[in-house]
Amino acid sequence: MNSYYLTLRSKYIYFVVSLLTLIAMIGLFFYIFPNILCFQVYLIGLGLFGLYNLLQTIRNEHIVISEKGIEYYAPGVIFETDWKSIEKISIHWRYGFRHECLLIDNSQIRMKKWSFFLGRNLSMPFEFFSRKTLIPLSGFSENWRDSELGQQIKEYVPHLFM
């Protein structure tokens, strides 16, 4: 069982893009509502929460590869799936960059944890979204296909690389 965390480059990109977005959004609201003190305090609190969430994402996001499947850990969500459930490798946009991701049918995912604000646990978050779930791979290795991560995935699901 091997764990793969975000690369330093990915952490830097996610931090910069997210922080710039957060600053732009808060700045826009300060511009629109310049003289409402309670709203400004609320925005500062919201910004601090966003910064905390960003740091948690950067520190904790990782995948675990084992013989039985792959687990994805991100803030507030942990799920796993068997190797046979992975449909294909597809390209999707994340944080403004193209990432190669594993595409999985939602019905094949086993949720280990999904918590929302204030620690509420909901049964199945993906039923409200698309019918497919993505596990991003590009952020966990500079060239994931040629890395140890890619070699392990090739070992367990070689049909993805044909």
C-alpha cells in the first residue's frame, strides 16, 4: 500500500490560484459594499475560513494505492473503489490547469467519509452531481505515467494504457 501526496509544484499552484481567487472575490464585495461594517467582518471571517480550507486541502489531499483498489483523500471526503470500476483516464480542468484523472462510475464508489460544514455527515454526496467521479492524478507526480504511481496503476489496470 503506497500513499502519494501532492507535489510541491501542485501545492504552490493550488495555493496561488485559490488565494488570488479568494482575494479577488473579497475585494469585489468590499468595493460593492464599502461602508457596511458587519458585512466586512463577515467577509473577513469567510476569507479566513477559505484560507483554512485551502491549507487543509494542500496538506491532506492524497491517494492510496493497494492491490484491491484506490482510495482518494481530500478535505471532507474519503472514498475508495476497486480497480475494475475505473473506466478510463480522461482529461479535465482543475485550478485552471489540465489534469489527467481516473474516471469512475458513482455507483462503484464506497464512501468512507463525507462531512460538510459543522461536521454533518450526509449519506451519498455524489448523487446530486454527475454520474461520474474523478480522481486527479497529475498533481501527485510531475510525470505520473512514468513515475512509481503510474507503474502501479499500469500493474493493476493495464487496459487504461492501451
